[in-house]
Amino acid sequence: MRRSSGSPPRTCRCRRRRRSRTPRCRPSTGSSTRFAAGWTKPSEPAMTTVAMVGTGRMGSGMAHALAAAGHRVVLQNRTRDRAEALAAEIDATIVATPAEAAATADVTITMLADDDAVAAVYTGRDGLVEGARAGTVLVDSSTVRPDTIRAVEAPVRATGAGLLDAPVSGSTAFARTGSLTLMVGGEASDLERARPVLDALAKTIHHVGPLGSGAAMKLAINTVIYGLNGALSEGLVLAEAAGIDRALAYDVIASGAPGAPYLGYKRAAFLDPGGTPVAFALELAEKDLRLITELAAALGVEVPQAAANLELIRQASTEGRATQDFSTVAEELRARRTGAPVA
């Protein structure tokens, strides 16, 4: 209802209470108590301690991203000197055993070479299970069989800790900048507890199902990656054999329908195989393809392309290429065409 023009205008109470040092019409700076009822000033987020167990190429990159995000980082690696070099770069703490790492951290992430390493680190002597505490979360980002991570669930749960499998997709450069894609298996409650840490590693996090689903999804992704790697190698060598410049052929392929992020970050490796650092060794690709074909067989799925890629990579490994980057498949095909010796 409108006030008549003759009514005196209302005035703010704070003007009447001139003696009050802090008017009620507006909050005083630096205090939350004078704002609307129920409002409190947000507190600064607590620093999370994250243990990184396994400081290989990918684990080191992930540790850099965690440190850059403001987390306190603890490192543990089978060979201590490798962890020491990384600790100096990111101002991290080193512990001697996985058990110490789990006892120290709110979230412990493992990035290990194979299934045997995961089993030993989780449930072996001085393993994570010996140090895990209630309320913490263990996260395995290794590429392993789904059954491997499921096998350690019971002993981990017995400690009161949560467990996730969260393999990653992306290059070592993506790991360092926190731009990976994570595929997570496990309980939603465990994921939410670990999410503030995982957000520092990934641009995208997919919760794909119960424990083991992340490992299965990673093998499915790698089926595509190794298929792309093999097809790219074949197409590139075919174009070269027809007299087309290697760099030109690569760029044409990358700009066409086959173009994918993989072609972008593997360009240097394919164009200058001997002058580019190894990002992912051929022997690890062989291990992954073996896991892929074994899982496919167990599930009754035919994967003829993966089987063919496994055979090609096995042959290349026996030719002395096992420790070279897995893009060396193209070099193997060049050598077969020309009969040139292995570099």
C-alpha cells in the first residue's frame, strides 16, 4: 500500500542510532557475525596430504599436478633415488614403504607397472593395508586386470579405508598439467571423498560403475589407442613408400577424419623417433594388449585388431625395440620394408 504524500518518510534505524559504532544496515568488514542470520564466512579449504606411490613417468607428472594444486605431497617409490629427484622439484616428503605412505596421507594414489606390483604394494609386507586408516581413500590408477583391484578390496575395507580404481587416459604432459581423463570404479561415497584430489589431476572424471569398472574401461580405451597407433603406423609408412614426405603425410592424416588428440601429442615421436624421449615403452604396450586379449577371452568378445597388434608388438620387442616408445611400431614396419637393421 502506497504511503500518502503527507506521511513522513521512513528513515534507516542506523541514522537514529548515531552512537552505534557498527550500523545494522550494513555489515562491518572482517566479521561474519553481523551478516544475515545463518550466514558464516567461508573458511579456507584444508590442505590435503596425498601420497603418490610409484613415481614413474606418469606418476611423476601426477605428483607435479597435485603439488601445483596446493596439496601436501608424500612420495614412495621402489627405487628411492627416483623419488628423491622428484621430491626436490616439488618440495615433497619421501617415505620408505607403502605402509608409511598410507599412514601419512588422506588419499593415497598408486601408479604401478603391472598386476604383480599392485598386489605386492597393497597387501604385501609393509603394504598399504598395513598403514591404511579409517576415513582415508586408496586410489589405484594402474592399468591392470579388473580382478586385480577387486582382490585387494576386502583387506582394504577391513581397515575402514575406501578403495577406488581410477586409471587415467592422456599423455605425461596432460598428467603434469592436471588435464587427464579419469575413469573411476567404486562406491560413490569414496569418489566424493577423493574428488578434491582427483580434480587436481583431471579435466574430466567419469564414474563408470562398481570397483573394477575403471580398470575394464581403461583396457577398452587402450584397445582403441593401440588400434590407432597401428593404423597410423601403417598409413604413414604406406604414404612414405609412395614418395610422400613423412611430415606432410602425418599432417594430412591428422587434419582429416582420423584426426584425434593422440595424433597431436605423438607427432614428434612419429616424425623423429630417435630424438624424442620415450613416453610409453613398447614392452608396457605389450603387457596392456595381453591384458586386453585375456579380458576379451574371459568375456567371450572377439578383438581381432587387438590380437594382431599384440603379435606385431611382440615381434618388434624381440627385434630390440622393447624399451623404445610404442610409436616405434612405424619404425618396425619401415625396417621390414627396407630390410634395414634395427636402430
